[in-house]
Amino acid sequence: MSQKLISEIETFIAETGLSEHRVGILLAGNGRLVGRLRKGSRVWPETECKIRNALRAERVKRSELPQRSSP
């Protein structure tokens, strides 16, 4: 398992405030993804590439959203 990949996912979780379950669904369609990665489960190179591409796409999408104003 790529420690760098889990670090990137954890950074994304911290940036967005989303739950690890939701992030797993967004990135790979698997709500157990983050927990399994933390436990050391193997990631196929194709899946790692899919996850990284999804991270980039989500960041772009979120950067284009209008900013919420605080109450």
C-alpha cells in the first residue's frame, strides 16, 4: 500500500471535512476504501491511478464552486 496515497486521501478528508466513508464513495465507489488502506490492504496500480485522478477532479470541482459565506 502506498503511504503517499493514504496521506493524499487524509489531506483531502481534512480539506473537505467529509467522512472517510463518503470520500471512499467519491473516489472509488467503495465506502470502506480508506479504512482498508489504513489497515494496509493492497491497491492495484489501476485503482491507485483512478483514486488520484478522482482526487484531482474533486479538487477542481470544489475550487470552481462559489464560496459559502459565514453567518
